[in-house]
Amino acid sequence: MLAGAFIAFAGTSPAGEPGPIQFTGADYAAFSTLRLAKAVTEEKGMFAHDKAKQAAIDEEFAKACADVGWTKERFEQVDDAVSAALSTLDDPENAGEEVSKTTLATVKAHQKELKDYDGLRKRAGELMREQEMAARRGAPPTPAQLAGK
């Protein structure tokens, strides 16, 4: 999976070969949104015991990706690049993947949030419960229904 950090959509090297992903501050908002959506789908997936439910959960994440203009593949590639950048920041001497300076700078600026896995899981659980409660409540009554029409 870490090989995904060398995908051409992110740019090319001066020699025209695929280069490392350029993860910028502008990408961070979309990545952060999708990272939370992925965590929510993983939480839901723990309770999905049949293929139809799992397919619906996978489709939900694909829709979240489309909503921010990304694909699931792009999310996975950026996620791999972010993981490589975090590893590089933690131990620069043993960095395994080539990471662009832009990606390193962006990840460094958001390092605290990116490493807060417990906070991410907590927020995902809260969002999942909120979605379940909203589904149980159903749609609120329309003004016409309230007026008895």
C-alpha cells in the first residue's frame, strides 16, 4: 500500500516519472473530512454481518469521497503518503518512503490532529450514534402535517 505514495496524479518528477504525492494545506480539509468518514464506516462495519450491509457502508464512503471531489483510491494514496510522512517525522533516519517537502510540511503542521487516533475514533462513534438516532426519529413533520392538512 505504501507504494501508492508514488502515484502520478500528484505530480511528476523533473524526469517525467511519477513522483511522491504533493499533499497541501488545501487538501487537508478534504482529507480530514474523509478520514472521519472512513472511521465512521469502519465503526459501522464492525456491526455489519452481511454482504448487503457492508456494500451499503462501502458505498457511503465512496459517496463521501465523491462529495469532496476525491476517489477512494486517491484517499488511500494520500493516507499512505500521510502515514509515510508521520513515520519520517518520527524517525527521519529510518524513513522508508520518499515524501515530498510539501507533504512533510503539511503533515507537520497538522501532526497533533493526525496522531489523535483516540479522538478520531471517539468522534466517529459519536457521529455514528447521531446518524442512528436521526434515522430512528425519521424526518421531522412538515408545516402542513403540523397544521393537520
